[in-house]
Amino acid sequence: MASTDNIGDNTRFAEKNDATFPILADPDKIMCGDYGVLSDYGYARRWTFYIDKKGNIVKIDKNVNPATAGADLVKNLAELGF
């Protein structure tokens, strides 16, 4: 997960939500810009990139729904053979 928020905000978000995964802080918006996920408001869109072991992007989900994101992630990983 990546966010344009700073590391302090990301840490508070992770603690509040009991996140069990790392959250990349990208306040300079360099990585988010490189991946083309910046919205017109400067926030990262909720897109999921599936990247294989060789570093190739094999799928981009641009319709992420926070309420179903976990289940959708598992389904997509299975469909991709991960």
C-alpha cells in the first residue's frame, strides 16, 4: 500500500486500523506519479497493481472498493496463479 501522506500519518492510520502490512509514505508524490495514480487533487487513487516475481505488472485493478478489497485481492491473486 502506498499513500501520499507522510510517515507519521501512515503510522497512525496503520495503528488505528491494525494494519498487518507495510504502508509506503510518498509525500513527495514521486512513486505515485511514476505509477500514474495521482488524482487531480494530489492524492493517490485506490488502484491495486499485481506485480510478478520478475517485476512485471500483470494486472491493474482500477475499481478498488475498500469494503471488498481484501476478498477481491485474494480472488485476483488466485486467478493470476499467485
